[in-house]
Amino acid sequence: MQEPQRRIRAAHSESTITVYQAYSPEIGLPAARDGRFPAAWKRDRMTWIKPSFLWMMYRCGWATKEGQETVLAVEITRDGFEWALRHACLSGYVRGLHPGRATWQRELKRAPARVQWDPERDLRLQPLPYRSLQLGLSGEAVRRYADEWTLAIRDVTPLAHEIHAHVSSGDLDAAARLLPQERPYAVGDEVLAHLRG
């Protein structure tokens, strides 16, 4: 069966979804240790969460890029994730979906969340012909993310390094067996209709 062009794929349960972020050790290690973001974590900045582990690996270079050496798996409530989707705006203007560019710009300024659909990645971090969701949180959404939605934070940097070692040695089967089990995340059309882009 062919993958749809845009779909949320994630590790999830009935009540939670796992998203990924990468930080410097100064932020990431205390977050994982304490299960919440430390005081040094900036609430006044946009923070991007990614349900796709391999897209996170592409973004942080398997936890080797400066300032992204610690990869966190953040388990959040589905209610919170879907609140963000309902209150999100696409990060780019789409003719036919938005009434006009000026309307979209106003929506984008007001929205506490924004969505980008970026090419999903394979184990070699090459783009696939379908897209995965990135969700940017700001303002009210950042506060809710940190204070209400986040249930657990784990440091998955060792997992990233282990998978990367298998990929580097050419053992893609061993690498694939270690990947988080991501599957389609069912969400109603009314939640995603304005984000189809």
C-alpha cells in the first residue's frame, strides 16, 4: 500500500505520543534526569517537536551537530498534541487552502503553533517521497508543552549512536530493528483539514 503524501507517524499509545528534540547537554541532560525542562530552557522561543525519529536524526546529524548532541524522547499527552494541531497554522502559504497571503500571515502571527511537512528520511537519512510532520510551538503552546503536556523525558542519544553505528557499518537490518516503532497516528479530519498544504 502506498504511503499518503502527508501523514503523522509516531510512537504512541492510547493517551500519549512520543516526540523528539535535540539540545546541548546543558539542557538535555537535566531535562532527562528531572523529567522536565530546566530553567535554562527558553520558554520565549519557538520550540520544534518531531514525531519522526529519523527526521530528528537527519536534523541533528545522529546527535553530532553542535548544540544538538543530546536527543530527547519526550512523551506528551495526545490531548496536548491535538490541541496544538487544532491551533496551528501552516508555516508556508498555500494557494487555495488560505483565502489570501495577508490572511495567512495574520493567522501565522496569531497561532501558538505552526506545522511544516518535510520529507521523511530513510536510515541513510535520504529523503523519501512522502512527508512527516514537524510542529513548532510558541507562546501559550510552549508553556502548555512544558507544564501540562510533558509526562516523561528520556535521553535516547545512546540509541541514536547505536543505530548510526549499524548504518555506518552497512548493517541496515540491525539498525532497523532498533528503531522506535512508529505507526500512523489517527487524528480526525477536523483536526488536520487546515494543515493539509
